[in-house]
Amino acid sequence: MNDPIIEPLNTPKQAVIFLHGYGSNGDDLLNLSPYFEDGLNHTVFCSPNAPNICEQNPQGYQWFSLQNWLPELFLKGAAQSAPYLLSYINHIQSKYDLTQNQITLIGFSQGAMMSLYIALNHLYNLKAVISFSGMLLNTPDIKKSQTPLLLIHGAQDSVVPMQASIEAHRILSALDYQIQLFTINGLAHSIDQKGLNTAQEFLQKCQNYDTLLTS
């Protein structure tokens, strides 16, 4: 697999996998890796391209079609892309000899939807999942995931309204998931410094918690 990747100088002990949004590519979110390097030692940063050429931008990629804005079609598309993403995650685990709880997913928009879908339906013991401007595509079973989740969303997002993350937080909190919600006033469909700071602090807490468990 030749997707964008940044390897540490030392042997990786964990991986952060970025999942880009609709019409973008892996290089786009990989540019965020410097914001997460501080405090995340021995980390390989990866950012695969989605499996399909974007229907509206042939220079970019998509996880699923957005021609019809219907949740049931989003869910169907996510299910179709899931084997591709699971194969990529398995590849990273095998290449660097990592376990599932050494993998963090960070997604934006459609990539955030895929991150949540994978974490709540297939991989139930990830280190963490961070969703920027995402949406919950279905309601998972309460027993399925122990993964800490962070939802970050701009209040002025007109593409994926903030209510999507508020609703996801409500549903998953009621199901006793480990989940936090951070909303940003004045932010549209984007990632800003406040969001990055919050995500970095969240990952550092996950890192410190793991250290306490193993010390």
C-alpha cells in the first residue's frame, strides 16, 4: 500500500490513522500530524486515500457517494467501504506489530463518519477515535465498543450540521459509551486551532491513562 505515511525514527508503538473527507485525499489530513506529535512518542502517522474516485472531483477520493443525502445510503456506502478500511488497518497493525488498542482513528466529515462506523461496528478496542464534523450513521449495540470517543463540531457548520454530533453524543451517552463533545462557536465545516488543541489534549489523556494501566 502506497498511501501517505510518516514514520518515526524509532520503532512505532502506536499508530494514528487520519481519514479524510469527501473529495479530498490522504495527504490533506496527514498535514495535521505535527499538531499531534508532541507527547505521542513512537507514533506512525498514516492517512489512506478512500477507495473510490470522487464523483464530483476526480482529483480526490470518496468513502461513499453523496449524490443522495439519505442516511440509509450513507450507511450502505460505509458498509461497502468498511472492508477496504479494515484491510488497511490490519496492514498497519501487521507492518508495525501493533495491537488494536494501539490504533487511533481521526476523521474529518465523511472520514469522521467512517471512523465512528468502524469503531462501533467492527473494531471495539481502539485507543481512541476523534470525529471532526462527523455523524453517527447507525445506533450500535451497547456491548460493542470500549473505545474513548471525542466529537468536535463547529456551530456554524452548514455541510454537516452540529446537531449531528449533538445527537450522536446523546445516543452514545445513553448507551454508556466513553464519549465527549466539544462544540466551537463561529466555526463552519472545518478544523481550527481550538479543535486541534482539544484533540491533542484528549489523546494525551488517553496516552497517560494507558501508561498508568501498564506501570
